[in-house]
Amino acid sequence: MKIGNQQSTINNVPMRLFHGTDNAEIQRPTVLTLGVFDGLHIGHQLFMKTVVERARAIGAVPTVITFDPHPRAVLHPESAPPLLQTFDQKVEGFGVLGVEQAIVVRFTKEFSEISAREFLHDVVKERLHAQEVYLGKGFAFGHDREGNIDLLTSVGKELGFVAGEVPEVSLRNRRVSSSKIRELLTRGQINLARRMLGRPYGERTRRTRRRTRSPAGFSHSQPASTEPRHTPERCLRDGHAN
């Protein structure tokens, strides 16, 4: 799926960022998805496209719940994956893709103890008034990773929201995922990684803090460096893959 040269607003409404789910200014009802979305690759972009289109169709607000820091960095820091992009780049990417509000849930060990059913009841339904919720087949959330598409479907019937499954995206017979992109970058397969990301593999420029826009429509502030290009290993270590 090609994003094209979209703006970071939709219908002239800038995307709103909330930290936590209890802010009174969060707009409702919602159509939403939830996840880490590291790299915001073409599989993630299909999630955003689905949420935005369905929200428009039923008159709801396209919303993303994302977790920060990465859950594995909290629960298993010794094996936490290097990030494909900065948090700010990811959030700005949500806006480029038409999402109207992003809600950041701080991931802690205490939060990890909340059951998926409790999260769906207290947050997704009661606080966000979700009308439709979309997950991928392999995504799991909640205590002991009990929350999946099957539980979402079951709870959705009880609470009155639609549960939808977004299909996986494959490229060259390989499932697109953040872990696969990290693997490709480590192996130096930059072109395939770039295609899975859906945008060019970035370069570093001088510190100007100017706004730049890639051909895929993702804008970000460029950091300083005299190096013309990352190696894959440095890219993963520093958290840049634009």
C-alpha cells in the first residue's frame, strides 16, 4: 500500500496526542486499533487505513492507542529490540496517515498485570466509546498476552463493539513485520527493508531542525551528523530508519 504525499491533517483537523486515557478532551465515539507500531511499516499502514476509512463511514474518530516504552523493554530488557524510528516520528506518521487522535499508554510492570478483558471494558469501551476495534492476527495484549483477536471478538459481542481482523501484508513471500525489517537491516538488505517500511531509508544531515518530507509523505526533524548515511547496525542502535 502506497501512502503518497498526504498531509499531517485530515479535513483540516490536526492530529491530537494524549498521554493517558482519562483526558476529558479525547473525542468519542472512536474506531481504533492498538499496538506498538514500531517502524509504521506497510502492514501498520493498512491498520491505519482501515481505521480511518471505517471511522469516516460511521462518523467516529479514527484513533490509535500505542504503548511507550516498548513492552519488551520493560518486561525483558535484556532482549528488547532496537527501535526502527523515534517516538516522535511514529506519532507524526499517525497524523500523516489520517489518524485524528493518538493515545499513549505508558507501559509499566503494573500496567502489564491488567487483564485484556479489563482493559477492553474499562478503557476501550467505557472511556473511549469504541464502536469498532481492529487487531492483527498475531498481536496479543494484556496480562500473559491473553488478549487476541478471538478474545476481542468475544468481548466485543458482550460490550457492543465490532471486532475486526486486519490481514497480514506480505512482500516477496515474506510477512512484513518490524522484526523482519530489523533482520533485513542487520543483513544489509536495505532495499527490501525500505519497501517494507513504505518509505526511503533515511540519511542524516546537518542540525538545522528544519522540517523535511520524504517521498512517502513522512515529515520529521533531521538530527545532526556529518555521516552521509547510517549503516544498518548504527541505524538500529540509534533508532533511525526513515
